Amino acid sequence: MIERCLVNPSVAFLGPATLWAGLWLPAPSVAPAWPTDPAAARQESSAAADFTLDPVSPNPFERETRISFRLGERLFEGEGEVRVTMRVFNILRQVVAVPVALDERGRPGSALEDMSYERPGYYEAFWDGRDREGRLSASGPYFVELRVGDQAQVRKILLVP
């Protein structure tokens, strides 16, 4: 025998919302950098040949993490330099921090915001788990976005206590 289940019509429609970390959040007023449709996903996969945001290590992390990325040769065809920006977002898509670029010896350099690169290769950035004001960020999920021109790739990371 099949039992019937009544659905409350007032909760059947949630409106434009996104499920993030188990929370329903209203749709953002600004278009997200993350692909939300198949055409954008195809465009991102073709951009993967040009640049790649590698898995973050360690992840999850307690205090600091390194973020590796590759800039491919096709990015440098016809142009002398490539502009790169990396940002850390919280689950509300608010910018929390801008990681710091590491030099060839692994020493911290400048914030990776609209930074100029002159040649292809593998590069690394560093985030110490602090926000833009230098305060320790709350534990939880974050997203690292690597933006090269008008293309972006995103990785999920987890800051634990």
C-alpha cells in the first residue's frame, strides 16, 4: 500500500537560491565567476589548456596553505605579459583575502592582485588563513579563484581549527 504525503505549497518554491555548505542563500546580484551553465563549463575547460589552478595543498589546512598554478605558453602568444589575480572567497562570495605570490625560492612577495607575469611556467602562492585586515579567518569552507584575463578557475578549500 502506498501512503500519500501532503506537501506544504508555501515551502515547495524556494525561489532563485543556491545551496552552499548546507545553507540556502539568495542568488547573488552579480554574475558569479564560477561556471553555471554548460557553455561556460566548456569555455573553462578550453581555458585549462592556457592555465591551470592545481589542487590546494594541504587541504584541509590549519594555518597556512600553498596554491600552485600553471600559466601555459598560449597565454603569452602575441602579448608580452599576462595579468593574474587570485582571491579567496567565503561561502557568501565575499572576498576574504588575496594570497601572496611566492618567488622562485619560496619567499613571499606581493599580493597576487592584477600581477604581471612575463613567461609561462609553474607558480605558487601562499595564504596564511588571515583576512585583508590581518585577522584570523573563521574555520570553514572557502574558495580560491584564479583569474587570468576574463577566464577563471576555482578550487574549494577548508580551513579547520
